[in-house]
Amino acid sequence: MFPLDTLDRLARAHLTEVRRRARSRPDAGYTTETIVVTALLAVLGLTVVGIIVAKVTAKANGIDLGG
């Protein structure tokens, strides 16, 4: 088993490396932003399709077939 000071040094080294990598990526938040925008566009698209389907269905039900 590792002594606690060795474990502490390893954890700090890992944290330093993670922070360094995060700073070196200029697009570090881009993926989350893309997911949120894509989700909003998908919801908007489904809403529009739902409205169109409802209007077409209402119009089709209003057709008099003379029978």
C-alpha cells in the first residue's frame, strides 16, 4: 500500500496535468455548447413538425366527401 504522502503527490501531479490539458485546449467548452444548441434546435424542429401535423390533420378531417 502507498504511503499517504506518495498518494498525495500522485493526486496533485494528476490534477496539475488535467489543469494543463484543459488550459491548452481553446475549444474547452465548445462541446457542451454544441450539445445544448443542437438539443434546442431538435426541440424546436419537433414542435414545428407537431404544429404542421396538427394543422394538416385538422384540414383533412374538415374535408366533406359527400357521403
